[in-house]
Amino acid sequence: MIGLLVFECSNKAEQSKDSAGENVEKNQSKLNLDTILRIDTFKDIPDEIDGCACYYFLSKRDETTKTYLFVNDFGRIAFIALNGSIERFDLVDSETKDFFTYRNGPYFLSIKIEKKEEKGDELTSMEGVLTLSFGGRRVVKQFVGSCGC
């Protein structure tokens, strides 16, 4: 069934090009939009994250195994695994202490902190929502994690 769907979409893209002179690449990019927005987890923290940082995970289990969804250096830069590759995002705006927006080219990443709990002088546990946006599409992930030194 999936093979037929892909075949039919491919034929429609080719027919569009033949009959209306449309660009096939434009149609193919629409077909690949889900792949472009796949958020993965990762194990290795980029070298740019050194010292105080925030570490977010999909679950408490991932936190225990250090399988990261998101890391940042307290706001200026952040990293996620986008389509299997760790990508850097730069801070664009921090409207409040609980909402941050990052950008990497056409991709926008927002972090909304929904719950905080102080765990000592230099550690705060957090829960919230990570949203990746691109071309009108979004991927939303709930997270748990912490920020500290």
C-alpha cells in the first residue's frame, strides 16, 4: 500500500511538470516534509556545551541513560538531533524565563518551561514542551530534564 502511495505521488509530480510546467523538486520537497522534521535523541554532547547547561530528555528513563533530546548552554546556543544529525540552534528570543526561541536557517525551535523545581543551589529540574517548526509544519515533544552547573 505504501509503495503504491509513493508511486502515485511520484506520477502526479511528473504529470504536473508535463502538463503545467511545475517544478518537480517543489512537489518532492512536500513529500519529504515529514523526514525533514524528524527529531531524534543523541548520546554525545557537542564540545560547545561546557560548564553550566540544560539537559532535556523524552523520559526519566532517557535521563538515567543520558539519551538527550536537547542540550543548551543556559540559553545562547542549543543542540538537537534533526534527521539523525546533531544541529546547532542559536538563541533568537527569550520572551520570559520560561520561553525561548532558537533558529537554524529555516528551522525554528521553541522551548516552553511548564514546571520548575529547585533541587539545590545549582540545579533545577524542569518539564516542558519542545516545538520544532519548518514551513508551516511542527513537531512537538514533551520533555523532562534539568539545568545546572
